[in-house]
Amino acid sequence: MLIGGLPSDEASNLDLIFADLKKASKMKKIGVIGSGTMGNGIAHVFAQNGYNVNLIDIKPEALERALATIAKNFDRQVAKGRVTEEEKQASLDRISTYVNIVDGVGDCDLVVEAATERMDLKMKIFKEIDDSSPEHCILASNTSSISITQLASVTKRPEKVIGMHFMNPVPVMKLVEIINGYSTSKEVTETIEKLSKDIGKIPAMANDYPGFIANRILMPMINEAIYTLFEGVGGVEEIDTVMKLGMAHPMGPLQLADFIGLDVCKAILEVLYDGFGNPKYAPCPLLVNMVNAGKLGVKSGEGFYSWTHGTKELVVSDSFSK
Ligand SMILES: NC(=O)c1ccc[n+]([C@@H]2O[C@H](COP(=O)([O-])OP(=O)(O)OC[C@H]3O[C@@H](n4cnc5c(N)ncnc54)[C@H](O)[C@@H]3O)[C@@H](O)[C@H]2O)c1
């Protein structure tokens, strides 16, 4: 027998799935995988908005660092009068830490993966979450550029896999770029859109093509700024000044590249280059050289600028000063 064009047993399966998704929209527990720069910010924002968070990292020291960073960032919010001391403490109490995925995702309604940007690693993690989390759990990735459809392909629930691309620093930046994989269901997209609004963010929808929206536009601009330096059209200060004062960007593209990490920029450009097969996305040879030399920007102490004295003052790196 057909119900609405579907065999009755398939229709009742769909009913069950939608009932599960409705449950998922009343999410209580969020798993966050990877407690680095992004993972600790994502855990912070969910905990601040009343969700219980299981923060998972393979490195115990990364979890310790993350808890210290979250507490420090809450202190900043308390000092600015945005959060009370009690709210800070209640939020911190909502975060539990785990060193393996199997223990951490068993009771989660949503898992946000924010581990290192490597396809092989993320595929392995998605398979593990799929095997260990409840059937209704939505699996999201914070990847900057890796295909959501490809991550979904290693799971038994591709309709519940989605991109949730937060921006750095997560507690401050309003945007969440939501990426629909090829098989992501409309209900899952709506659930994540609503959840993003619930935690005070503004969602923007994108489809799953290399770089999505954010990095498809940002990375070629950064690469072009590096070419402009490489070809001697302008110096570091001049390039960043033109974009700040001329285009009203809050920081120049070379400074931004140093903040993102030059290795990350190169990796994303390679995803664009491979994905579109178009030479316009090939990373500039200067960027490749800098990454090979270990000049990765803020995290290594030097990129286009020198960061050994902190991030407040802009000092052009000796390699580029006149
Ligand atoms: N840094 C940014 O500005 C930024 C912005 C948006 C999105 N992203 C994306 O967010 C993700 C994380 O980036 P990040 O900058 O926070 O990286 P990071 O290097 O600061 O942190 C990654 C963490 O993942 C952990 N990890 C590695 N393998 C793991 C595993 N199997 N299980 C659990 N944890 C594991 C590492 O120990 C590390 O603590 C990447 O996909 C990146 O592309 C980064």
C-alpha cells in the first residue's frame, strides 16, 4: 500500500526519522570534537547558552588548555559586564571533557567536529561518531573547506550530516556558514539554522562546493595580496593599508593570513585548486615557500609580520621590511 506515494513501511520509517529530528531540535547535549582554537570557542558558546557540552580531544593537555582558555574568555565577558560571575560558573560546570570519541558522543543530540583540517582524519572521526552516537544525532563539521558530502559518505546517515562553519574567535563572531551536503535533509538544515539563532549567531546557507562561500571568496583575495607582494607591486604595509583604508576592511589580507595561519591558507587554496582544476587557485610560490620555512603567522611567531611581541602592535617581518 502507498501512503503519499511511498510504501507504508517506508512512510512509517520517515515518521520515525522526523520524530527523532523534532527531538533533536530540543537538543540538550552537544559533543565537540577537537579542543583547539575553534573547538574551545564552540564549547564556550554552547555552554553559555545552556547546553551541556562534551568536549573531546585525543590530547589531555589540549583539553586542559581549552578549559583554561574558556575560563579566561569568560573572565573577559564578566569584566565587560556581559556575563555574571554565576553565569560564568554555571557555564563552566556544563562542560565535561573526554579523551576518546566512543565515551564522549554516546548521549549527544549533535556533534560538532572541529579537529585538525585533514580529510583522512575527519573521515576516520566521522565513521567513529556514526558508530558511537545515537541514531537521531546530527553530525556537523566545522571544516573550512573539506567536502561535507565526502564526510557524509562514510556514515550510515548522510541526511543528518551538515557543515557548521563558525568563525574565529567563536564567542565574538556572529556568522555561522551552514553547508548543505548533497544528501542533507531539509529538516536537518532547518534544525541547525534554528539552533544557530538560539545560540546568538546569524546563519548563512551555502551549498557544498570547494571553499563554500567564505573561503571561495576570501582565499583568492589573500592569495592575490601575496602575489602583489611577491611581484613587488607593493610592500606588506602598503597592501594592508590599501585594503583597510580603501575598502574599509577591519584588517589587511596579509595580517588576516597571519591570524588564520599560512599553512591553513595554503591547504584551503589546494582544496580550491584540486576541486575546480583551475590554475587561478594555485597557492602563490611565496606562500608555499613561507610554509616550507615554518613561517606560519601568529602561531609560529612570524609570517608577513613579526608576532614575537604579541598581537597588538603591527611590526613587519624582517624578511619584508625595506
Ligand atoms: N582556526 C581558524 O581560524 C578556523 C576558522 C574556521 C574553521 N576552522 C576549522 O576548524 C577546524 C579546527 O581548526 P583549529 O584551528 O581549531 O585547529 P587546532 O589545531 O587549533 O585544533 C585541532 C584539535 O583537534 C585535535 N584532534 C586531532 N585529532 C583528533 C581526534 N582524532 N579526536 C579528537 N581530537 C583530535 C587536536 O589535538 C587539536 O587540539 C579545522 O577543520 C579548521 O579548518 C578553523
